[in-house]
Amino acid sequence: MPSGLVSNCHRDSRERSDAVNLEELSRAVVTGDIDVAEGLTKKAIASNIPVADILNTGLIPGLRQVGELFEKGEYYLPELIVSGDAVVRALEYLEPMMGKEGGLYMGKYLIGTVQGDVHDLGKNIVIMMLRGNGWQVTDLGVDVSPEEFCSAVSGGDYNIVGLSSLLTMTMPNAARTIEAMKAAGLRDKVKVMVGGAPTTAEWAGKIGADAHAKDGPTAAIVAAKLVGKS
């Protein structure tokens, strides 16, 4: 493709993104401004901006910044909640479109933050990336017990279960969840992925998980590989 055409394509993409202020959408997530997040998301959709662009340039960078502020001690639980609410409002408009632009259906994914952990920023980023890549995701929320995971797996036809742990002290509960699935005869029914800021691939292997993902984009890639659709 001629270099001039590539340049024009990039320019068009930038102009579209600027027109709907995707960076402003990111700031709305950081400040927890639900109304602004909703309005900018609706405007982006009306401007035919791809869902992936809205996620990758708007919502996900905002969530990542909120996570960084929390880690620095500049944000606390109330800020996490309002930022999460802003993302939830935006997703109400994006979710019906997720996975449809490419027409690819990947499978069913069950996810939750393990028992004792009430943080869901990382999990929400993973969910957005999975849905944007054709996965039907069921979110069990935060502070999910091993028994709740087992009940959901038993009652559903899931391909993958994702265990999120954002705290070092709750990582053992991911291992307990996997052990509970084994005890209930459910472990062979699904693939298990683990992730979260303090987790590693080495640790994932030690607790019997099938895979580890360090972030949302990686989770979508790893999930596809687990079901042979990479």
C-alpha cells in the first residue's frame, strides 16, 4: 500500500477520534463523571467509531489510570466505585455491539474476583477485551467464594473460567477455588485462567491453572489459544 494512503488512513482515524473526544472519555472515567462518559460513548457510536477504538483509546486507558492512582494511594474505594460506574454506563451502549463487528463467536467465559478481594478494575478491563473479541462473558462480580464458582460452572456450559486476584493476600483463594473445582469433579469441564497485578505465570502453573494473563489484551489472546481459535 502506498505510504501516502497509509498516512491518510491514520489521519482519518485521528480526526474521527478527535471528533468524539475519546481522550475526554478516558478523563471522564478517571473523574467518575457518569453523564459525560455516557454522552461521549453515545457520540462515538453515532460517529461510527469502532468499539475497539472506544475501548482501547477511551475506557481502558481511563481504567488503567484509576488503577495506578489507587496503587499510589491517591485514590480510594469511593473513587474506584464511581469510576467503575462510569464504565458500566458506557458499556450499556457498547455491549450490544461487542463481538458483532467481526462476526466471530469465541465461546462462553465465566469470570470473577476471588474471595476476599473487592477490586474489579482489572477484571472489568479483561471483560471488555473479551467481549470485544467475541466472547460471551458472565461476570460473577467480586469476593466470589470457591463454592460460588463451582455452582456457576456446574450450572453453565462454559469454556473458560477466569480467576482475578488483585491482592497478594487473596492469591491463595484462587488456588482454593481450583482445588474446590477438582473436589467437585468440575476441573476437567473447563479451562482455568488466572490474572491480576501480583500474579505470575509461574504461580499459575503451581496452582494448577491452564494459563495466566497479565492484562486485558493478553487475556483475549490467551483465551483464544485455549480454545484453539488463535
